[in-house]
Amino acid sequence: MGSSALVLFFIVGVFFIVIATSIAALFAPRSSNPQKLDPWECGIKPSGNAWIQFKIGYYLFAIIYLIFDVEVVFLVPWAVVMKKMGTVAFVEALIFLVILGIGLLYAWNKKALKWE
Amino acid sequence: MGAQIMFYILATVIVVFSFLAVTSRKVMRATVYLLFVLLATAGLYFIIDYNFMAGIQLIVYAGGIVALIVFAVMLTEKIGDKIESPSNMQMILAGLISIAGAGVTISVLLGHDFKQSTQNIGQNVATIGENLLNYGKDGYVLPFEVVSILLLASMIAAIVVAKRKFEN
């Protein structure tokens, strides 16, 4: 595939954004006040920093997400050739998924998926 | 020609954001700069038509690993604070080590005689899939299944470790 097409796409993309924002900057009426710069938080005045320490519970979800993320990577080439290879590919992927399903059951059983 | 222009754009992005990632004094910003580095690396794979590798780069690295790093950063205390600047001594030492590392890498790269590969390395996702699921002589079905056991083991290990920390 043409990398030239990619370059063209890139340039056109940049061009569009530059044109759109500069037209808006030229013609739009402008007013500014401190409230406009506030992050919108359901009408409540935001206080403190947004970067605060999170609960450790999130990390377990992130790890489990990452593992299934890696699993998906292996299933992509499988999905591409599944139709061509037929039953063999299906059984192989089934074994793969069952083994990972055990992991999901384990996580479920250990209440790793429960929010506390 | 187009590939070359794209390469230079992506290389600039990688260099600039890598530099920002290591010089940023706010750890959350450094993480986001790292995300851009990983995305641009995926772009490099796309240029050489290595679509599957680029997909992995986007899904696992830009998606998974960065999410994990963001969560890890969010768990630390004082994320919002600026990290102190390193002392001059640290800067000089780190600079010297970086220059030495870059020198070794560049000299090895320049000394190596790169040959254009003529054999099919299986860039195609379909080729990769066929090799992965083939149980014949050239197949990799055993590693494919072993990977699932490896993932299972890492998931159980993660849960065991994390759950024990919860109870304390």
C-alpha cells in the first residue's frame, strides 16, 4: 500500500484542522472568564488536584485486562484463518479459550472481579 | 518517497517524545509521552508492511502496557507533585552512560552488514495464523497452547499476590 497515500492523508488531515480552527479563530466572537476554564463536574466546584492516589483495587483489574488483551492478540490470526482451516483450528482455539476460561473462573472464585 | 517522509515524521515524533518522557518532571505526563512514542513505533511497523506486529504494538503496548503504567502511577503518592531535579552529578553520570550506550548501539548498527531478506518471513496475518495453528512439522500449535497456560499462570499469580496485599 502506498505510503504516499499515507503522507497525503496526513497532510490533508493537518490542513483540515488548521483551516477549521483558523476560520473559527477569525470569525467567532470571543469572551473569557475563569469559570470557563474549569473542568465540568456536575455543577460542583472542583477542588484539589485531579491526579490523586487511586485505590489499589484498580490495579488488579488492569492486570486481568492486560492478560485478556494478550489473549486477543493470539486470537486475531486464528480468526483470519479459522474458516479455511475448519474444525482443527476451532478445536485448537477451544482448548486455548478453555484454559483461559479456567483463569477467569479462578478470578471469579477468588472474588478478584468483585469491587470492595 | 512517501515511506521516507513518513519515516522521518515518525522518527521525529519518537525522538521528541522520548526526550520529553525522560525530562518531564511530572510522572503522569511522562507516561502520556511514552504512549506517543509507542504509537509512533507502531507507525514504523505499518511502513514496513508488518501489519500484525503493528497491531500487537497498538493493542498490547499502547493499549495494555500503558494502561498498566497509568494505573501503577495512579497508585503512587504525590502524583501531582513535581519530581525534584536530579543533582548535577547524577545528570553528568546518566549523560555519560547514555552517550556510551548510544555509541555502542550506533557502532554495532554501522558495522553490521544488512542484507535484504528474500525469504517470506510471514508478514501476512493469514500466514501467521496458518503457522500458528498448524500441527505439522512447521506448525506452532504447541507454543500456541502453552501460551494460554502461561497466561493462566500469570493471571493466577497476579490474583494471589494482589489479594494477599488486600488483606493487610
